[in-house]
Amino acid sequence: MTDTQTPAPYFTSEWLLVEEEPVRQFATSTYLNEKHVDMAVSRNNPLGGDLVDGFWMLSMLLYFHFKYVERQSDKEYGFNYGLNKVRFITPVMIGDEVRVTSEFLDEKPHGEGRLITTRNTMHVRGKEKPCMVADLLLLHLKAD
């Protein structure tokens, strides 16, 4: 895609309720809990303890891509290759609903596969600005 081209729509997800338990499990799995670190600063932030970590939002891109992008065949698979220009813009709180609008930016040959770049904008229901924008790079390969 050139700088003058408009990104192509890839998918728009349904709204997803941000529930407390998965967010807490994410914190535990990343050692971001009382057992491993002092969480006083997190609890005392001006937005309160229900603030969702930006890296939880970023990790949810895998969920949305698995759910909304069709594979071309059972022999196709992908690897996380990287991220570009990740920005966390608007806070997300437990109990909010989010959805992702993904746009296709680029596809190019890479080794034995294709490197796909998408721009993913996560929205919070009822908020004007998105909560996150991230360019996701996925390496698509086919098994023999």
C-alpha cells in the first residue's frame, strides 16, 4: 500500500464485555499482582482499581483475529511477527464494552510465507476516541 492509498476494511468485531475475571487472570499470568509486586500505585491511580491494563487490550488482538479472520485452508497458520505504532489513547474500565475495527495495510512475501500488516483500532462503547490503535504484523505460512 502506498501513502496515498486508503486502508482496506479487514473486519469489524462485535462488542465484547470486559469482564473482571479474565482481566484478573491476565494480571496473575503476567505476575502483575500482590504476590509478586507492590500494587499500591495501581490501586491509587486517579482512575481507580478497575482500570484495564493496556497490554491486556493489546493481547486481545489475537482473540479478535482468531475469531474474525478466516483461514484459507487447514494447512495455513500464522505467527506473531511484531507490532508497529501501538498507542493507548482512552482508558478502559472493567465493565466497558470494546470492539475492534481492523484494516488491511500491507501484504508482502517473507521467507516461505506472507507478512500481513493490519491496523487495529479498539473502540469503547460510548466513547468518542478509541482506546487503542496498533499495527499488527502476522507471518502467514502453509504446512506441506
